Amino acid sequence: YISYNKQKDDTNSYYKRVNCYNTSIMVADLNYEYLEFKEFFTQKKCITDNKQTKFKDETYKDFLAAQSGGRIVKYKDDKILFSIGDYRGYNVAQEKDNFFGKIISLDLDGKNPKIISMGHRNPQGLFYDEKNNIIFSTEHGPDGGDEINFNLNHDDDKIDNYGWPISSYGDHKYNIYDYQLYKLFPLHKSHSEYGFIEPLKYFYPSIGISEIIKLENTSDLDESYNLLVASMGGILEEGDLSLHFVKTNKKLEVLKHEILKLNERIRDMKYVPSLNKVFLFFDTSAAIGVLTLE
């Protein structure tokens, strides 16, 4: 399964292209000779990159293709979870008639999409804890306000809302107050006071948050959740270019936060419990790193 930014009118003619995009999935049977991909899932709606749109419709204040999510993980009941960003479309994250700014579930044939949670900006990391039935996710904030989130209520029809762009612990722009933006999207410094889910933890300034995994406990007596969170960014002193270890209790209250400075942008990581190792993809050096757990 590969996620990608899909152009609505995928034609080779420049003059006939429609500059409207969404985050979609292609699929191919795995083999080591040739991968033949076909479309697996795409939503009908798209967001335009026409900058003039912002003067006609405040829903699309801006456009950023990189703010598009795209994480795919295995879920329960023969389903997958899929994260989709808001493409800096702001209001779309609070609209239930599209999948932008959402985490959704899909059947293994790409059908029956269902919104699991909403109010996301750019959900970059995603992990389903099958044992405890918890969805953990990470999300890029604007300037500041990167989040670690959790979802305990995904078994019912209630859609948990994480607040973007109404609540955020970040700013639209560091040290700049854009009156029009704050009038439309206030970024309140509370989630719960406005009916939204509070993050498990947030980071100010941003750390360029990326993938999240949950490590297995070394003892049956250990009732904590041990999370490993990757970061990108470029300022080591702010927690960028590092691995973040976050330990919580069963109430998902943070007990410990430690930082392992690697001086590498960590794009992705995979945990292999049988080997007791974490494999990391480094952007900075274009290398694979191996972390052995004790």
C-alpha cells in the first residue's frame, strides 16, 4: 500500500490539468520482480492549489501539499487506518462531508471508508495498539503545537474531535499576529473547554514530529505505556533531530519524557519486537539506523 498526492485530472496535457488534490492509496501484490499498482482508495473531493481561491472562499485560506498526512497502518476487523491532512484548507478538518483533516478506516478492498476522528491538521504518525485497543497518533502543529494524541472511543459511532483549527497550543506564525487568521481560526489554548480532546502531550516549539510506536513492556507487572516518538526539524536544542521516549500510566498521564539526541531527521521507524530492535529511516544522511532496546 502506497499513499500519494493525487491530482484530480491526471492527464499529460498541462493545459487540461485540474490543480486539485487529495491523499489517495495505490496497492500492488508484493513480489521482488515487478509491482503492478492499481487504485485502492481515493475520495471524490479535492482541494485546489489556486491561490486566488482564498479571496473567494475563506474555507481555503491557503494550500500546502505537504500538509497531507498519508500514514497507513493495520487496524482491527480486517481494516486499515489511514490519516489525511487538511492541505492547509483549515475549515475542512471540522467538516464531516469530506475526509480532509481526518483519520479514517477502510476495508481491505478499499471500500466502506469511515471517519474515526476529525479536527486534525497533519497527522503524521499512527500506531494501533491491538492489545489495549488504543489508537495513538502524532500531528504537526502550525508554528508550535505538535501533538501526541490517543483515541479510546473508536469502537462506537462517536467521532472524537481534536480541535484543529479552533484549538491548538501552537501559533499561526511565531511572533506574528495575523488578525484575519485568528478571527477565522482562533487557536484557543485549551481543547477541553471547547469540547475537544486534549493531546496526551504537546510540544512548543515544534519538534517536526513524525512516526510513533509503542514498545512492549519488559515485565507483566509494568502497567505503563511506553511510546517512542520520532522528530525531524533542524534545531537539536529544541528537541528536533531526536527520539522522544514518553512513558504514561494507564490513565494516559505522562510520567516520564526523555530525549535521545541523534542529530538526524527521523522520517520513519519500524519496531520489530521479536528482534527487540527499532529500525529508523534518517532523512539527513539517507541511511537506515538500528536501535537495540534494553
